Amino acid sequence: MRFFTVLIGGMLISAIHMFGQSVNQDSGNVYTFESLSQIEGSGVVKEGDTYVLNGIVTIMENDTFKIDAGAVVEFADDAELVINGFADLCAKGDPTILRRHGDSSSCVGIQVASNKMTEVSNLHFEHVGLRGATPVGMKVSNCVFNKHNGVVSSALFLGGDGASFTVEKCAFYNCLKAAVGGAANYSCPVVIDSCTFIKNSQANGNVPQLNLTSANNVTIRNCIITGDSTLNMVGGIAIANWFGTPGHQATISNCDIRDNRYGITTMGVMDVAITDNQIVNNHFESNPNNGGSGISLYDPYLKQTAMLSGNHIEKSLWGITVIGCGKVNLGNVDVPIDSPDYNLGGNVFLDNGNNGVPYDLYNNSSNTVYAQGNYWSVATQDEASIEEVIYHQVDNSALGLVIFMPAGAADRMETIKTEHAPYSDGIYRLDGIRMKTNDINALPKGVYIVNGKKMVF
């Protein structure tokens, strides 16, 4: 293990005894792969135009590491760059390529353990990954993660506990395990925005593409999450609170989630908002008793609350399943419009079911679930027809009732227009917020009220 450090007194002596000779004993040094390659015994050598890293190279707390823009860096078996000091990982101009050396299979990549917020951008990771072991957090943007080798549980690992992360405009392809994840006992707020996830978790374990622990804010928006139809164990998004910690929120909006074992699952105590997502063809579970939901809401503590609106859920083994939980709201127009429970619904269900039985909504809880204002997988949006695609108290007296009428039929939209005048002019989200544009071609994908009528774009 190589250390580049500023240590004084007994600490320096201890470091030398444990890890060998320190190549620099001054403070405030700035290192790059190029400068490290010029230091004998640093663990970094230059072969032609490529830097090769061997073993664990550590940048210490009072020093800085600056990424070499446009460089190609290869990691040998068990190789890792650990940055405890300030990390400048923004490659200006050409991207920096970080990849395995030859057929190396155990190389790790980069670990950031700095106590300062770190920005990472324009890096391409191939077979190696990025670990955020920082107590502060990271912002990762415009990076590519391809074929991560699974040495760590995710290509981008979130930690330590309480650190805050932003991941935007990144792409994750064919990673062996999860694309983004963290430890179950780490509560890391994260915003994942405008990212692409394609065919990750190739090991086909019970690991979704996004494997997140809940926190006081987990937001996933404007993302594409596409699975591999040859894999039957890989879900799209999972957010879990295994310890029942209160005060956690999760928001998933404007995402396209398809071709996974399941679409979205939330587990444990949290406040959930799932809006305006396209959740299609998430049925690649070989046993319907083990999963295959477009959306699964699960909480044995009976404290999870969920508000769902404007989602399109198609070709799942189960459209939406509710297991335990506290209050689940898929649409409630029986309360005043200014009530926090007011929800126009607008969820669209199509062709969900298994073994020849349609299941748009399965209320496997004792709770009453409001699900008004939705469009169901039936030709006629009347009570008798919709009853055929909902499983609840009518089917099993031990379960809670689903209140699903009125459905999202055209006459109901006319009633909304009459009762609530603001909806009669302009374009509104389902939560009543008016859009800044009146141009329907400029709208993101989702469900809107246009001149008093619900429309799906």
C-alpha cells in the first residue's frame, strides 16, 4: 500500500512502519497520475501513453489529487486509488478512461474518502468503479460506467453514512451487479437525475439496477431504466428502509422503467411519491408469487405512506401490489381540493396479470386504499368491470377495501372542469400545479389536465 501524505511526529513514524517508506513528507502536495508515474515505488508506472496502477495507492488527507484529463489509466488486480485528501476529478475536454489492465478481474477503481464535497465529471469507467466513502458526499455528472466487475456491490457505491450524493447525466451499462447502491446501514440522501441504466446486474442475483437505502431524501427523476429480458432476478428500482427509521422520503418521477423483473419496490417506513412514470413490460419473474409487480409497496411496520399519480403501468404480472403499509393513495377526489390527500389519480393500467387472471391492483393489506380517477384494463370503466382487475376486501374479507369509483372516465373529467374552474383553462399537472407552457409538444412525458380533460403524453 503506497501513501502520499503529510504526517508529523509519531504519526509519520507509525505510517512508515506499517506501510513502508513515504515518498513525500511535505504538506499540500498536488498529485496526478503523471506525477505519480515519475515517483519510484509510487505504484503508478507509465507504459507508452497509458498509466498502470498496481496495488493500493493512497493520497493522504492534506494532499490533493487532480485527474489527468484525456488520459488512459489501467488498474491491475486488486488495484485502487484511495483519495483521503481533496479530490479534483473533473476531466476538462477529453474524457479520462479508467479501465482494467489486461484481464484483471479484481481491480477496484477509485475510492473517495475526502472530508470535502467532491465533484466527479467526464470520466469513463470500464470494468472498474467509483466508491464514495466520504462523510460529506459527491456530485457525479456526465460519467459512463460500463461492465463493472462486481468487486464492489455497485458500480457507483454511496457512503459513508449521512453523505449526500447527486448523480446526473450518467450512463450505466451491463454492470455485473447494481449500477448504483450502498450499504443497508448507510442513510445517504441522493438525487439521481437524467441518467440511463441499461441491462445492469448481469450476475442475475436478487439485486435491482438501482439498489438504494432510504434516507431523508431519495429522488429519482427523468431516468431510463431498461432491463435484460433474459434475466429473471433483476428489478428496476428498489428503495429499502430495513431499520424502520422515521423521516425518510422517496420520490420517483418522469422515469421510463421497462423489461425488468419488476419496476419499482419500496420497502419499509418512508413517505413515497411516484408520479408520471412509464412502467412497462416488467414481468420477467419466473414465479408470480415471488414478484413481477409494476409497483410494489411493502412495509411490515404499517407506516409507509404513498401517493401515486399519472403512472402508466402495463404488462406486469401484478400492476400495483400493496403489502402492509400505512396510507396508500392512488387517487382521492372525495376530499377538498386543498387537502393534502387530494389526488386526481390519472394512473393508467393496461394488460397486467398472470396465469390468465388480470391484476391491476392487489391490496394485500388490511388498509382502505383510495384509487379513484384511474383508467383500468377494462373496456368499460364501470364498477362491475373494474372489480374484475382489483383484488381486495370483496375477494377476501381479511383485506382492506379499494375505493375506485369514480374512475377516470371522460365524464369525470368534465365534472372536474365544472367543479374546479382553474382546470378549465391551460395545462396542469395532476397535483394542480399549472405548467409554464401551453404548448403540448413542449411537455415532458406524463399525464396532464388540458382544458379540463386528462391527457397522456
